[in-house]
Amino acid sequence: MIKLPPSRYAVFILCGVLLGVAVGVGSREHGIGWFAAVPLAGLVLLGLWDLTQPRHSIRRNYPIIGHIRWWVEAIRPEIRQYLIEADEEAAPFSRDQRALVYDRAKGNPGEHPFGTLLDAYRDGYEFIGHSTMPANPADPASFRITIGGPDCTAPYSASVFNISAMSFGAISANAIRALNAGAKKGGFSHDTGEGSLSPYHQEMGGDIVWELGSGYFGCRTEDGRFDPDRFAGHARLEQVKMIEIKLSQGAKPGHGGVLPAAKVTREIAETRGVPMGRDCISPSRHTAFSTPLELMAFIVRLRELSGGKPVGFKLCVGHPWEFMCMVKAMLASGVTPDFIVVDGTEGGTGAAPTEFSDHVGVPMREGLLFVHNTLVGAGLRDRIRVGVAGKIVSAFDIVSVLAIGADWANAARGFMFAVGCVQSRSCNTNRCPTGVATQDPLRQKALVVPDKAERVYNFHRLTLHALSEMLAAAGLEHPDQVRPQHLARRVSTTEIKLFSELHTFLEPGSLLDGSAISSVYADNWRRASESTFVA
């Protein structure tokens, strides 16, 4: 009895048979035979290679057709995003969220017909209560706050919605130009990210928050330490409005970074102040300070070098006692930062190790509430402004963080959508299809700066317009009037609780006099010391 070859070889055998037929036809001087023989020969050779190569067992068992697995897998994200993904399914931003940004960036207010697509009876559904006596909508241009504590001589009037940190190198020159031009037109600020103040940040004249990371890019010595003279040269520029020390970031808190030498272009090297031909290292920790008290002294030094501008720091909350160590250092030294920005583990515009993105750091809302409560309990909240960053794209996103202690909100990926990002999640490949997150000069030409700058401006303008109308419906006139009792969350199919009932809020000075009712705060406060970050 003849034993037939396994069916998994059928395509390979068929290609061989058809190749023989094509060669036979071609040998009788019929051109079509040779025309067909060429691709069939290529497939047969591919099948022979699959049978002998040692790396992929699927290709050895399924010559030729085994490649389909990799072809389908390569286009799976696009197929899912455009054909299968539900409108409200966040991965990490839902289609509805992206569509809202795209609409507003194009100048449309962002409306949809026939009622909400959200399930108002699912756990976690959130809403703001409306008033029987709504207020008149306020001018969104008035939605500003003054940042600058008692030791700041050059306070900054900031919008309540701004562009969060994105470095030159992580995003393209044209993306930075568009973001900064939009910020200039809309009167809001643009954070440089830790990659330093590039010429493209300065070209359009928009307000700048200069982020100072552990690599001290733009103000570093040859051995990577802080250079006060170089810092002062940038910090005193009129365009630079605030200085932000990056202690950690949401996507990869506690993790440094390496930009390989091959990716350190001449522009990046000049901007960051690093040599060509060598890896650009972002250490996981600062060298300018190592204790909470030294951090406070560093804040004083930066404020003096910058000419009295607001100086603060950004962090993703990790060990709770470490932030309390900083607060105790504020009390012991009498020095307070002008602002603190709370990043969340859900943040991240570029690439980060999977475990860090998924499992390291406190989510933004919990981090914000902890920072706000600690400052209140220590009697310092009225001296320090608090901002947040992490998955904010709508007016309700802004309201939801204002209700639990934020003074303003930053967004990175929301503004990336405004300049054309389609969430292809190829930020780490240098092959961004829209020219946003790439250094490829041809790819970034696709991003037309004047058009995208207008979209950045529109997104900010219409988001604040929506915020104004939402606040008015709640009977409020300014974002600083939002309180926890104004928002609510469904916690079960039969129960809704106000934010003021859901969350713990400390009384002013309660950490100092020992009256804090929460053991989490009281225990960590006792553990914290101003002289060390170690519990």
C-alpha cells in the first residue's frame, strides 16, 4: 500500500508539480510556461529552505504555508484596530477617545447622536452631577492658575491644560514644531521632556517647561554631571517659564534608558550635549542629590540659577514613605517646590520594558490623591501647585483629576493624536507612519507643521470650551471650584458613591498633630525621614 506524504506538505508538492508542468510547457516554446515557472521555482526553493532551516519548527512542518502565520501576525494590530476593536475598548486609547481628539483637532466640537454608547450601569461608570441652577459658561481663556510659591520671583500664569513631556529624539522635529506653535497660539505650555531644549522647541516661541532628567541633557559636564553655567544659559531664556526635575516617569519609573550610539544623530548630540559615536545614557537616579534635604537644596539652586522661575519636580509615586521623606525635608528646611507633577504608571509615549509599563509604579489617580493628601496633612498644600499627567484627552478627564486634588492637567498622547498619531504603536521602531515618533527625515516630512499646529490649537481650545460648558452645568465657573462631591462613580449595579465618599481626604495639619485617621498615611509618616529615602 502506497503511503501518501503528510497533507501539510500539499502546497509544497503542488508547487513542485506545477513547476514541472510550467517547465514542460516552456520547453515547447510557449512563453507563458517560463513566465509561470519563475515564481513557482521561487516557491519551491522557499519550501526547500523551510524544510532545512533550524529556527522555526512551524516552517519545517509546514513549508511555504507556514509563512502565513507571520504575515497574519504582522498585520494583526491593524486588522484589530480598524475592523474588530470595539469603539469603547481601550488599547490603550479607545476608538472613541481617538475620534474625539481627531474631531476637535479638525475644529469640530466632538458630538455624537442617539445617546451615549457607554453602559451607565457598569461598575466604574463615572459622571459629574449637574445643578438645578446652572452657571453661565465662563470664558475658557480665564482657566489659568498662577504657579510660584513664596520664594519664586517670576511666577507663571499657566493654562489648566498643557502639553506633557515628550523629548526630541522620541518625537520628530516637525512634531515638536507643530506642538510648540499650537501652544504659542493657544497660550499654553509645552514640556520638553528630558531630552533637553532643542532648537525646534525654541523656533516657534511657545511657552516652555524645561524638564531636567538624571542625564542633565543640555546642562551636563563631560562626565554627565550637572553643569550650573550651562543650565543658567538655557533656564534664563524668556521662553522658558518653569523648570521641572524629573525624578521618575510613569512608563518606566525607577528605570534608566539608553539611546544607542547608532541613533545619536548630530542634532540629538548637540541638543543633549553628548558625544557622537557613544551610547547616550539616562541613569536611573540623579547625581546632583541623594537625600531629601539635598533635593530641597537643589531646588533652591535651580531657582537662583534660573532667575527666580518656578522650580518643581515630576514623579510617579512608588514607595509612599519616600514622598513623605521629601515633605519632611520641606518642613525641616523651609524650602518648598513651586509645583509637583504626578505621573501615572498608565502614562508613556515611547517604548518601555513590558514589566515596567504593566506592573511598576502607582496609577495616576491614586498617586495624585496620595500627594495631595500628604501635602494637606503636612500643612503645605497652599504653597505648592499640583499637576497630573496620564491618559487625559477629554474635558471629563480633566474634571476627574481636579476633583481629587489636581490644579491642572498635562497630556502627551492626546496631543500626539492631535498632530496625527494613529496609535500604530511603532514608536520604538523609527517607522512611525505619520511622522510623529520618528527621526527618519522622509517620514517626518509627512507631518505638515502649519496644518498640525492649527490642530493642536483647536484640540486645546475646544477641550477647554467643553470644560467650560461642563462646569457651568454643574453650577461652577472655574476649574478651581471643582470638589470631590461634584463627581460620582458607580460601584455596583445598585450603588453610586460620590468621590467624597469613595476616597479618604486628610484634614489640614493632621499628619503634624497625629490626628490623621488613615493608618496608611500615619504609619508611612512615622517611617519617613528628611535625611534619607530609606525607611
